[in-house]
Amino acid sequence: MDFDRGAWAGGLAEWIEGDVANLSVAFSWRLDDAYQQAIYLGAQGYRVRAGGPGLFTRPKYLEAVAELGGRLEGALARHNPAATMASRGCPVGCWFCVVPKMEGREFTLLPEFTPRPVLCDNNLSALPADYQDHIVGRYIAAGVPLLDANSGFEPRTFDAAVYRRWSAINRGPWRFAYDDAGDGPHVERVMRMLGGLRRNLKMVYVLIGNEPVADCLERIERVIAWGGIPHAQPFIKLNALRKAPAVRADWSRQTLIDVARWCNRKIWRRGAFDDYRRGVKTAAVDDRQLAAQF
């Protein structure tokens, strides 16, 4: 049987069950789209229900056009039919992350989860070791490969035992986050542990915009030097109605765009950021397209 990573719905999933239309909003910047769709579906005679992380920081945004509250069962698979979760919550409590605020800082385990190629748990390596074994065992028993540990592993809790355990099923990149300078020693240790793997199997999400430009660039450059692939993620406020990064410290909107393009289009293979020139076409997506994302 062939398996793939599926396709994401882009942050807004819709499905109809009988006379009920369901809207699941993953990101706050899709709320305006959800509002308009709820009006349309209501005009078609459906009873409209809405939920999802995108509503957490603006809980009343859709109250005039949809029923709110309760869990929309099966919502994750509507966003991507290849996706699943075996736990919710995260004990770390990052200030820029909605998960601990919405799902709590203690894990809720979902032992009867359905193994699928994309696993979206928030912090796999911090889960109890026996529950990690349970997840791996269910994947092996189902004959399903793990193609994408989507939210990845926490470098502070990733050790040799975690690596051995998940190596039994992981067929995709090992994903980690490098959110600030304090993560440095832990990410470096993990990268040395994964040293024998190909570069494209070591993916590090680097948050940018939360620290000064020089500090964020240094984190990106360290990931490159350690043999990994950095993916820059501009800091966006949890309640943003536009997919636009927050401009802080010595950043500008244009610098955020430039660093994200230089990093995520792997232009760093051709030279340092100081040598980057946005007018030079070096990737399939040009500056106007990238700017439109922000």
C-alpha cells in the first residue's frame, strides 16, 4: 500500500453532516474567510457550527453567524486526511504558542488514535516513555510509516533512547525548534546526535522576529553549520487577523520577508545573508509572491 503526506486545507476546513455545516479554523487569519463562509452556508439553510484553534484567542468572532463551543470530531482529518494525533497539550509553555493555553501544560493521551502518515502531536519526546512506545507500536502493528512528525521533537528532552525508539517508524525528517538563544546548546547536542544523516533529514524551525536581527541570523547560521536545514518562521501574534509578522526590536517588515526568503528558499547555499539581493531571481517564487504571504 502506498502512503503519502496528504494535502492541507490551508487553515480552514469545511464539511457537511446532514443539515449541519462544520467550519474548523486552524489560524486566526482565516477568521474573516470563515465568517463569510458561515454567512453563505447559513443562507443555504444549514445550521453552522464552528471551532478550532483559530477561534481560541477571538472566541466571539463568529458568534453572530455560527454555533460555538464543543469539539468538532474528526476535524484534523478534514484539514488533512493523512493526519492524526496521539496526544494533546505540551508541558513547555512557550509564550508565543497557543497549545499550552488551549490544551493545557499536561498531556491528554489518546491511546486509541488511528495511525496515519502525518503525526501532529505537539511534543513527542516529552511524552512518557511508555506512551511513546505505545505510539510506535501502533504504527508498526498497522504497517503505517511515519512520514512527517509534523510538530516535531523538543531538543531539551530528545536523547538517544528517544532517537532509537522513533527510528523504528520515522521515514521523514527529524523536526526540532530553535526558538531563542537558550535553545542553542540543546539543538547543537541533537544535531551532533543526528550527524550521520543527510542534511534534508534534519529540519530545524527557527523563530525569527522575537529577538534582534543579528541573534536570529546567528541561530539560522548555526543550524547550517551543524549540517541541518533551517526553516525561518516569523513571529505572528496569536490573534492576528492577517498573516503578517509582528515587527519588533530592530526588524522591519521587509527584513522579515528578506530573511525568510533567503532561508526558506535555501539561498544561503549561494552565500551569506549580507550578500543577499532581493532583486536577483534565485528561486521559483519571487519577492512579490513571498511578500503576499505576509
